[in-house]
Amino acid sequence: MTRMHGKTSWCACCLGRREFIATGLAAAAALPARRALAQAPAGKRARRIDVHHHFLPPQYIKEEHERINFGHGAVSANQLLSWSPSQSLELMDQNGIATAIVSVSTPGPWFGDVAAGRRLSRMWNDYAAEQIRNYSGRYGLFAVVPLPDTEGSLKEIEYALDTLKADGIGLLSSYDGKYLGDASFAPVFEELNRRKAVVYTHPSTSACCSSVQPGVPPQAIEYPFETTRTITSILVNGTVFNNPGIRWIFSHGGGATPMLAGRMVDTVGRHPNAAKFMPNGILADLRKLYYDTASADTAGSMAALRIMAPLSHILFGTDYPFVKVAEGVKHLGEDELSDADREAIDRGNALTLLPRLA
């Protein structure tokens, strides 16, 4: 924006942001007055569906714990290393969670060894499937695949969806420095599109950005931006456009995307592929994606997310066991939501994506 002769002149970038802000202000004005809702007592109203819930299988952790960053978190390393399904179920019951869809967290099973990636993926998925059988109705599965190993990933998708009856596939935001819109991943997404699969995406860190701020853990700043980078990647490279059957879920409220969405209208909107792959504009495509509430449950984060995304595309998530789940539940209880909207986020929206959980 500039001022000349007492008049205000808006640049194209600012105009795009003004349009987004105006939409946001209208949405914010429609929100009800804030009110605190008490958490439902354990066992009385276990209805929530948690779409962001991690398993730490003992054998997997035994092999992987040196690669997993347990530091700087809200939960101690000892608690994570002693994880068990009984701990998960106890926490679910304490926080009104009826069902959790389990997924792998960063760094996943890939560290450059094809055979190891395939073996670890199968180990993780088989363990999760065993717990689903042991605790009927309590768990679902976003199965892990050994990307960037295309052949191994296609085999694991077939096994997970056809044999284990997984609810979807869980991916990380990047593999070997490549975000999900990279052309090398196209065969995997073509198969997921053919199956009309749900694809859940969790942030990781790429080589460029793992230590940008020494001493600051990547989950503080880099994870939200990694999520935004991979969302941008699948939009500008046509992965979303070319695979309309995929239902995408992104962690942590889409990372930094809600805050940057207004800016992206013009900046990403000028990308050479924008007209081809985002003919209705980037906001229309961002609103097609789904987002979970893990670490995006405070009032400011939820306000930004609700401005960007339709309420029907916001899903309850916790990021268990890496955070204090009760704090996230408490934050959501303090957010500006009607009872109907709260029920939709807690349960109804997930059932639309995964009706077998009803």
C-alpha cells in the first residue's frame, strides 16, 4: 500500500490479502460469544474421534529410538520409551476419545535402506492391526509406507488396504528432501486416487531446515512450515488436481497455512501452474483439504483455521503421545464454538470421511 496526494493505492498483493481478511472478519463476526465447556467425565461421553494419534510399537522403537527425537517435548523420553496400548487407552478414556486413528510419526521407517524401510513399515502396520483386533472399536489405522521406495510403497498400500483393511495411508511431509508434489511420487498418488483413499500427512524435517535455529526444536517452528511447504507442493505441481479421489488430512491445523493463506492468494496464485492446476484460485483448493486440531486448538489458531477452512473440514486430533492431551482438550473447550460445531469437529466430520467408525 502507498499514499500519493492523500489517496491510498493498493498493490495486487495487498488487494488479495484485503479480500481474504474481509472474508475472515465476516466469519469472525458470526462466531458466538466465548464460553468454557467442561470436559466430559471419563467413560460418560467417549465420543471423540482422534485422527492424530501415534503408536510406538516396542520392537519398532527398539530399532528406531536413536533416530527419533524425544527431546524438547511436553512428555519425557522415559514416558515415550515405555509406551504401551494400555497407556493409550487410559488417556483416551480420560479425555472422552472413543476411537483413535493411529499413524506413524517422524522420522518414519525410511533412512535410505530399501529392505529396512519395507520391513519396518510391515512391522509397524502389523502391530497396529493386532491392537485394532485386540481392542475392537477403539482404533483405526493410517498405514505407513516406505516412501520414497515406490515399488515397496505400492506393495504396502495393497497389503494395508486390502488385507489389513486400513482406513487410509499415513505419509510424512517430505522424503529425501522432496515434498509430496514431486513427480517421483506420482505413481503412488495415482494408486491412492484409484482407491479413493484418505491420505493423512504428518510433518517431518527436510535437510534444508532441520537446524535453521540452533537449540530450537523443529516441532516449534519448522514442522508448521514443512506442512505448509508440502501443501503448496501438491497444489502447484498438480497432485491435488490430478488426483481428485484422494481425501487429504493435514496435521496441526495445516501448520502455518491459515496465517499465510491470504498472502498465498497472490504469491502462489502467480505460479506458472496456477491457472492449470488451481483454476478456481488457491483458497478454493485449500478449502478442499482437511485439517486436524492438534497443536492448533487455542483460540487464535482455531480462529485462523476456521476463516480458511470450512468447519466440515476440521477434525479433532491430539498428537498423542508427544503432547499433553488434556491441555488440547481444555483449549478446544474454551474456543468459540456452538454445540453443533463442537460435535462436528469432535466426531461428525471424521465419520463423513470414515463412516465405518459409526
